[in-house]
Amino acid sequence: MASRARCTHPSLAQLIDDHQADMVDLRFCDLQGALHHVTLPVAAFTDDVLEAGVAFDASSVPGFKRVEGGDMTLVPIADTANIDPFFEHPTIAMLCHIQEAGSRQPFSRDPRHIAQRAEQSLRQMGIADRSIWGPEFEFYVFDHVESCNRNHRASYSIQSVEGHWRTGEESERHLGNRIRYQAGYHVMPPLDAFHDLRTRMVKHVEAAGIPVKYHHHEVGGAGQCEIEIDFLPMLKAADAVLTVKYIVRMTAQAAQRTATFMPKPLANEAGSGMHFHQMLFKNDQPVFADDAGYAGLSKEALYYIGGLLTHAPALLAITNPSTNSFKRLVPGFEAPTKRFFGLANRSAAVRIPKLARTPAERRFELRPPDATCNPYLAMAAQLLAGLDGIRKKIDPTAAGFGPFDFNVFELPQEQRDRIGSLPASLEEALQCLQDDHEFLLLGDVFPSDFVETWVNLKEQLDLRAMRGKPHPLEIELYYDV
């Protein structure tokens, strides 16, 4: 059989021929972390496209370029290629670098390029030669979602087969299986209605070359799920975040359901976060391990934690960049609101897993982030904050960040108030970023105009619309004043 591929790259040509692909889908990530794509027939996917890329209008992507200078190119990254399992016609999908048209220089605001520069900064410091990451994926699966936002009406309605509010009074049949409020953690079928759906998701994720540790039902009784992947190098982990989110949504849609990574879709239910486990290695040796240190961590690990917690208020403008993010970060739902670290403490902003027994497993997770973040920007910012802590030798204990190995919310209020708090709103986090962003600019990792661009983008796309819109609860609170 004659080859279908016109490009001569060995692995891509083989992939195209093996799957008899008709199309090649080129994808890129915008500043906010959303995927965009352009699709080429296989006959148009040539060696020239692989080398020089495909033109696109960056002025149509918020935060990228202005109209008068919007010409850019998407250059495919061959080692990200895989078969998309959801399209009607066999399609090869791959991520792209974003370059300036003409000069073919990397675009300074390309999120993937920013992550690459962060890794270069790590190697230049000499502390480590690679960072390893483990993002966790929490999300809800719903059966029906409605929303309305007009000048005279504002409402939303969510339905889930697992909803604890379902009592059998609805017109459809009800079999009596119902997860109690906030009691969904690791429940078994028939209470867990989404086991098979998650398994289909996991099989697609594995087929995309991403190793999976496990999946399970999460605390939220109205359809909250979790998929956890194995640890990966920084760029591969960020690529995996985009791929996993896409697969989860598309698999749910194929099952006539809908999945959301929104941090707080339901009031008074567990929110969905994206905890980031992180480790550093040099010459394949773990930088964060020391049996004599607290929780088996080295002084470099503790300094790194000191940097994360010192810059945490600014970090949240990047790792939690939605107004909804801060509805999750409230007491009572295992979501951190205080700046401290501790061993196996799920109320901590930085948690050290107790099960990390071997030196190669020694790590910690930053727990505030959620999946509204751009993974490239979020990981790059966390890495730079941690490296700043190592550079400045920020002792987290001396800085008042713990360790606290108990639930700080059980402390008397006076003692609790002595522990630094995380921002309570996106506005507050953005102000913190404006006041504290020098650590992002070291080594020219983030472009000098990033903070101004980011704050303006969040003001235009998030804050302005929310600020001027009456909330349904306000009608109940203030209508009869």
C-alpha cells in the first residue's frame, strides 16, 4: 500500500500510515490555557509545514497580539503526536510551538516557550537538571447543565444522577442509590455511577502515551471524580494536562454527559483542585531527599517550600486565575486558605506526603491551584518561586510557615490569625502579583510585559463582567431593603 504521508519525518509518516489518517490537527495553547486548533488534510502536511509551520492570526487570541502585528506561525512538535480517538475521520493531533512570522523567533508569550525558559533557568542555576511534576485531576461529571445571564434573569441549574438532592420525587425512575453529602470518597458501585466512564477516560489517556496511576470517585457526592497520572518531566506534564482535560471532556460528551474542571460548580460541595506534586533531580539523584531533615526533606527542599509560600499570594494570580477559584478556597472543604506546610496535612498549602518513603519519592504538593490555570504558566511560576527560595535560602520555619502537622482551623482564632492567609479573591491575588513579580522575570523567563498583560486580560475577561452583574443571591438579600 502506498504511503499516505507527504512528510518524511519517520515517526509521523509511520503514524499516519498505521492509522490511515486523513487529517492532521495542529493545536496550541492560549494565555488562559485553552486549546485552539487548525486542521490540515494529510496531503497538505508536508516537510515544509513541519519545519516552517502554518500561519495564524494571533490578534484574535486574547493577550497575544494586536491587529497590526498579528501574523504568527504554528510549528508542529513531532514528539507530541498521537491519534485523536474522537474525530469521525482518522486524525493525527499534535501540539505546536508559536513563532513570530518572518523571523521565526519564539513568541515571548507562548506559554510552552515560557515553561521551556523556566527549565533552562533551573539548569543555569546548577541546582538541578530537571524538574518532575505530578498534577492531579479533579472534576465533576453532570447529566444536565443550564445557565442564563441576561439583564432581567440570572440562573443556573445542574443535575447529576449521583446528586444527593435526588429523592425519587422527579418524574423519572430513581433506584434509591444515593451518596450522602460530602461522602463520595472512594465509594463503590452502584453508588459510584461513573466507574466505567472513568475507565474509558483512562484508556484514552494511556493510548495518548500518558501513564496513569489510578482513578476513583472523589468526596463530592454529586459526580466528583479524580484521575491521577504518573510523574513526568515538566513540559510533558504540562502537555499532559491539556490532553487529559480534552479527553475527559470528550469522553463524557460521547456518553451524553458533561465534565467540568470548574473549581466550585456546586455550593457547599467539595471543590475541584489541581494539586501539583514536584521534585528536582540532578544527575538522576533526588535533590529534595535527606533522611536527617524534617519529613526526610533536604534543606534545598525546605528553601524551595519557603519560596513557594513567600510568593504564594502572587502565585495564585496564575495558578488560580478565575473568580470561581476563590469560592473553592474556603474553610471546611480540605482546600487551603493559610500559608503553611506540614506532613500529611491536607489543610496545608504545601503538603508533604507521608507515603513518600524512598529518596526518589521525596516531594511535596502545592494544593491551592486548580484546573482553570494555564499549566505551562502555573508550573513555570511555581518553579521560579521555589528556585527563588533556594537562591535566597528562605527558611520556611523562620518565616512563620510551620511546619504544622495538625488542623490549624482547630486552633483558637488568635493563634490562627498569626498564620498568613492566602488571597481571598482574584482581585487581591492580582494585586499581590503586581506587588511581587520580580522572581518571575529572572533569567527572562516571563516577558517583561507579562504581568501588565495578564492583569489587563483578567480585568477585561473576568473581573469587569462579574463586577457589574447582580447576583441571584443579592435579590434575596437586598430586594426588600
